[in-house]
Amino acid sequence: MKKRTILFVSIILLPLLGFSQNIENIDYISPFHDGLAAIKKGNQWAFIDNAGVIAIDFRDDIKASKIENENYPIFKNGRCLITQTKNNIIYFGYIDQSGNTVVKPQFLNATNFNNNVAIVLELVKETPGSNNILEKPVVYYKYFEAIINTNGEVINSLSELIPITLSKDYVREIPKITSKLISDKTYAIWSKDKKWEIKKLQK
């Protein structure tokens, strides 16, 4: 009788023990990109691998993108967008497939990687002088559209410097990226004349 009981318990438990990890109450599951799929629970995102195991745990800084009329974060070229809010301004950066920040949030906007490059709004800080009365430096900010590699290094520029006031009263929306990659090393750039310019990069 004892042997039958042990055998019965084994038959019932073995299929259940085959599941090493259960993930419940998921609101959304995306297709796989770069071997990882995004899953959403509430306002947080995580990533699972092909075995259904969580590779990057739930966090609230992962940035979703519009992919074929749906919104979810993706990995491209081993990088995924994240955001961080500082003084009510949103900055963009990237994590790797281990969840480590490889490019700290510093851009005013950024795209997902494509062919190991991404388009970002690179911020430039200028300090031309100081205010003697307030005893504070006079600071101006500008930004430009730039191409970066997977390490976050600027490898080319796509626009001229554009002045910006870093204040929630002025930056009420995320500044738009107007340039776009249309083929390998070929970009379409929106000019001041409101016309497209095709630019082929050498590097």
C-alpha cells in the first residue's frame, strides 16, 4: 500500500515539477526580438528568454516603442531603450541583455538600434560666462540629431545645433527626431526648408 501511495504521488507531482518557473497575471506578451520577449505587468516591463524564464526582471524604466501598430519594448543589436526623469525632463539610454545600463540616460530622445547604430538627440551644454550678481555660471543648452554606436559614442551628426531651455515649462513634450535610416548608411534628413535631403555617410 505504501509503494502504491508513493507511486501515485510521483505520477501526480512529476508533471508539476517540470515547471521551474511560473509567471502569472501578465497583461501583455510581445513577439521575440534578439531572443527575448517583453512581458508587461501593470506599468512595468520584463523580458523572458525562449525557455520562458525571466532574463530581465520587472522594472519601470524600460521604454516601449511602436512596433507594427503595437507598443512594447524590444532588443535590437543587444540594446533596449530605457528612460530616466531628471528635473521633469525625460532622458533616454540603453541596457544590454543582462539588464545592465550600457549607455546612461542622457539623450533627449532616441531610437531603437538598427544595423548597430541609433539616432539620438545629443545634448550640448555651453557655459559662456557667469552671473556676477548671482555668482552662478550662465548656462545654455543645445541639441542635435546624432548617430551613435552600441557604446553610445557619437559617430556622426545629422543636424545643426538647436537651442533648448531645459525646463518643464518649455519641454512639455519629448523633442522629435526627424531623421531616419532608409538603407545601410543612407539617411533621410528633414531640412529647414521642409524638404527631405538624402545623406550617405562614409563611416
